[in-house]
Amino acid sequence: MTHDTQSAAVAPRRHAVVVGGGLAGVTSALALADAGVRVTLLEGRPRLGGLAFSFRRGDLTVDNGQHVYLRCCTAYRWFLDRIGGAALAPLQDRLDVPVLDLARPEGRRLGRLRRDALPVPLHLGRSLAAYPHLSLADRARVGRAALALKGLDLTDPALDTQDFGTWLAAHGQSARAVEALWDLVGVATLNAVASDASLALAAMVFKTGLLSDPGAADIGWARVPLGDLHDRLARKALDSAGVRTEIRTRVTSVSSHDTGQWSVEVPGETLQADAVVLAVPQREAHDLLPAGALDAPQRLLEIGTAPILNVHVVYDRKVLGRPFFTALGSPVQWVFDRTESSGLREGQYLAVSQSAAQDEIDAPVAVLRERYLPELERLLPPARGAEVKDFFVTRERTATFAPTPGVGRLRPGARTKASGLYLAGAWTATGWPATMESAVRSGVSAADAVLGALGRPRPRHLFDFEEAA
């Protein structure tokens, strides 16, 4: 054995502390542990999973909100594989979105957005041609706008200064086309209506999801409670990788030493680390950042937030015969059947997911009940005679960052100016809106930056999804 290999053999394992146990933090921790780094993961809540979690309500296991992903979400799909959860959150064989329009007569309300096994953009051609919720003229103009969108350069910083609604109007899109198509997809993925959304983020969503690959927009969602994936299976994967995971452990400060080491303070303990990843929301990251770590730390506070409201209804009987649908001409946006995943034994449990819910996020439960139960009866005739066994609401007031024009320049990358300190979270500069995909991508970027600084090779399997993208 040479002197070099001897010293390498006895060199202490590098230690990284990851602050935050959401998808970004769990991803960073797994990636670093897979590369041979000793990792401690600290989470203030009593569980992992961040804003995609479950809780118990009586006999039911309830998700705080309905989360979906698309086939083009290659990083989140990698994450599901890594924790052994892919089979529990399958994708549709082929994109198929039932769209009910209340303005049409009963019996003729259903339209569908689905794809054929044809190359882009022909894969959506037949569906759009037969889509009953748009006029013939609107359908033709939608096709032209889609081609114009396909031609946009996502690396052009000018796109982030414009709003999507103005761009759509300039490309001949009527208010009806925006409601019945662009916002139908955009509100759910961006958490904002077109007029409030950055053209850069909207173009990224539509180019990647609808105009990149025929199957890119096929929808996947968990058939089990989110906590089974993002908490239970994630914890199992972390344990297997040798990560020390501490929940109910809130970090009070992060500081560096002249030696290049970092100290992370938690109640009753100070952890020493070679690298620290802050995988927490932007305001929390701002409060923990040491002076000088970012040129303009106040920019983190300028990144706005947007709420998502979820209305949960348990009926005494089955009222919806499909896994989900979306609605027009109603305040109702997307409705999912959560009966099986919640453990409900009889009746049916529907979750109504309301994005960009600024006007309703603080409305009393009684007001929301009066608003949404009649709407569900209008949309679902079998609900008219059904008994409501339970009605409750979950609110995420800061569910996502607000994808407003100009937000791109506020989103920092993984690296800070402080050597050994890195940022992760869906709000960092991933190029994606605030999605589970963005969170996982940010965790990979932060881990990659740490490994580069520590002189460690990237684990090959971790970056497979980049080639798939």
C-alpha cells in the first residue's frame, strides 16, 4: 500500500448537514450518502415530506392536498424509484383529462384532453379538433399559439419580464381559450392564472409538458397516502443509506469557522460539518444565512408566495365514476377520488384542489361548504341525493412561490458565496415552477455542488434522469 492510499484510507469521512426534510432535503441527503458522505438530516416538524404530507382524521388518512406529477418529471420519478415508491404512484398509460363544462346542457358537458400515439404536435391534434369547449376558430388559433410557444427560447431572460396572459392575447387567444385550455393546465402547474404568471415559467411548463415528447404530460399521482411515500419510504431509504435523521429538531443558527468547518446549532447540540445544505423555505433560509453568503439576501424575501386550498368531502355513496376530472364554468378546479388511498370503507371521498386560491384561503369552512357542495351537485348528478358524512378544509397559505414576472432574477442557485454552504428548495433556480419536480432537482443540484467542493465523484445513477429529460 502506498503512502497516498494509506492516508486516503484513514482520512475521516466528510460530514454534511442538511437542514430541512422536505423533498429537496431528502434528495440532497440521499445523494450525498450514496456518494459516501456522512450525512445528518434535521427537520423541525414531526415528519418528513415538507408540504406534501398526510395526517389522520378519525379512521381516514388524509393528504394535505392533491399532488400530481407528469411523465416529464424525470427527477421526481428518479426520487420515487430511489425510495422504492414508483409502483405506488403510477402514471396514466396515456394522457386523458375529463373536462366538464357547466355552461353546456346536461349530457353534453364532457370534453376530453387526451393524446394519440403520434409525434409532437400531432399527438394532441385529434383531441383539440374534437374538443367541444372551444369554437372552431379558437381551436385553430390555439394550434398557432402552441407553435409560437414551441419557438420561444427558454434561456432568453426577457421572457421572465413578461406575463403569460399578455403573450396569449397577443397570439390571438380569446378569454374562452385561456379559461378552457391554457389556465386549465397553467393554474394547476403554476399556481397562478396566465395574467399573473411569468412567460418564462409558463413557456417552460407548456414546452416541456405538451410540446417535447408525446407522453410528457401523462399524469401520475399517489394511490397511497403521500406520507407513505415522502415520510415512511423516504425515512426507510435514508436509514438504509446511513443518514442520521432527526425530526422535531429546529436549527437555530448556522455559522462558519476560519478552518472552513461549519457549526449548526440545534437545542442541546452543536453539529460540526464540512458542508451545510439549507433545504428550507426562502424566508427561513434568509433568517439562517450568515452575513455575506448572498450578494442580495433581501431578494429571498421578495419572492412572493401563493396559496392552495383543498376541500374534502366524504359522501355516503359513490358519486364519481372516474379517478378525477376538471371543471369549467364553476369555481371547482380539479376533483380527485381519494376513497381507496384514505382507507375509507364505504361511500366515497373526494378532494377538490383549488390553486391560486388567494380569494378563498381564509374563508370560513361554513362559507366554503355553502359554495362547494352545490357546485359538486351541479357537476355530479349522483351527488344530489347523497348524504355528506364529512366536510373539511386544508389550507396551505404559502404552498408555492408566486410565479410572477421577474421572479427568475430573485431565485438563487445552489451555491452561495460562503464556501461550504448551499441552498435547495423548489424556490431556487431550477427553471421549474414550484413543483415536486423542482424540489427534487434543487436537491440534486445542491448535492452536486457539495460533492464538487469535497472532490467526490457524482454517483452515476443520480444523474440518469438528466439524460432522460
